[in-house]
Amino acid sequence: MLRCKQVSDALSNGKYWDLPLRQRIGLKMHVCLCFVCGPFNRFIMLMQDTTRHYLAHEQSDAPPSSMSLSDDAKKRMASSLKEKS
Amino acid sequence: MRYRLTNETDGIDPERWISEHGDVMFRYAVVRLKSHAVAEDIVQETFLAAMKAKERYQGRSSERSWLMGILRHKLIDHLRKAAREVKMEDMESEDFQDSLMFREVGIPHWRPPKWQFNPRKVFEQKEFWDVFSSCLSKLDQRMNLAFTMKELEGLSTEDVCKELGVEPTYLWVILYRARNGLKACLEKNWLKKNKGVKELHAAV
């Protein structure tokens, strides 16, 4: 059985989803059952999971207008690229 | 699916690249760099590098993935430089760093901060990821640097610590603050956004 410190260290050194399956099972069992580190490490795992899902959406979803290139920026970029091509 | 890199006249068509991939690439850069101007420069540099390297593009991956790969390399180089310039030790240390709990169990508190909503229930909503990206870009520069290198770009703890010139325990503290800041921002903005939607539905 893993110790709390090993679970916390594994989560701070790498992301849960990047760990090998066997380690993931042991770790998940620990955080589900442990009343010492479980609640906190579940928070870390939730944040890592949210970030993992964000990364998947980031390259496929169209960004909101506040995070898109302005029309001016696009024009500037296009003319600069044409000049150098 | 294979993508054409060139237009009918066999010349590069930067306008198509910009209109098809520019916004996604810009968001990727601005979330990690916090500056619209620097993000714009990096996206432009990426397109220039892609134009020069177009012969090497084999069409094995999508055009988007190929461009994102180049962007990611440029961005990591930029982050490494930025990390060397930022002073991490200016940040105050936390009380829990010397506590028995942190040393023995590796956590700061028994109880984690409570969520006001369950993020897993809104993973399918595109608007949630818009809020998430805006919250990431609002993190303090040092937290953003550490979070980007470690959690978004997946660099190793050793690598991030070396670049930032901090001990692993201190990196843990920075990431802890970043996660807390992100959570608080998500709650504030997502609930505010949802309240607006609910009020709109109620009005209709």
C-alpha cells in the first residue's frame, strides 16, 4: 500500500494521467480511501484533470474574441509575411 | 486527413494560414505569455519559420499540429528566457512549508479549498474553457510561468526548478498558489457568467 507522502510526491512530480496504469490504480485507491491526504490530493487531481481537458479543447475550439487576433493584427501579419515570402 | 500547404499557384498563402490557424495559435500563446504584443510576435515568427521549413512538412500530421509544434518550440524558448529574468524568491513563503504535515504527508492542510460548483459537470461546455483560458492569462506572472512550464507544457520538475532557480518544495508552493488562484477565478467568473444566463432564461 502506498504511503500518503508517496502519493503527494507522485502528484507533484507528474500528472496523474501520465503515470503508468498500475501506479494510477494504486494512487486512485489511496486517494479514494485515505482520510488524511485523500481530500487534498483529490483537489490536486481535479485541477490536473481540468487542465488536461483544457489542453484538449484549446487546439480545437475557436477562441473567444477577447483572445483572438484583431483584424488589424491579421492584416499586419499577412503583409509582413508576404514581404518576406 | 492531409492538408495542402500551398495555394493553386504553388506559393505560400499566409492569409489562409492566418485565417485558419491564427486565432487558435494566438490564444495558445497569449495564455502562456500574458502579453498580446509578444504573443502576436511569436505567432508571426512561427509562420515565418513554417514558410522556411515547408519542404520538411511531410503531411503526416495535420497542418494545425505541425504549426502548433513549431509554435510550442518557440514558446518554450521564450519561457526559459523569461524564467531566468524573473525573481521567484521575492514571493513570500508559506507557513505550512515547515509544518510536520507538509514534511510527512506532502500536503499543506487537511481540508482542500471547497468548490462552489463541480468543474467536471461543465467540461462539455465551450464557454467554460473560454473562462478557463482567460483565468490562466490573469495569473500573476511568476505563477503563470511555473504553471505553464509544469502543468501546460509538461516540463519535468527538475527542469522547471532549474529554469526558475527554485527548490522543488518552493515550486510546489507556487503551483499551489496558482491552482488556488485559478480556482477562485473560475468560481467568480463562471458563476457570474452562469447567473447572467439564468437571469436571461428567466426573463425569456
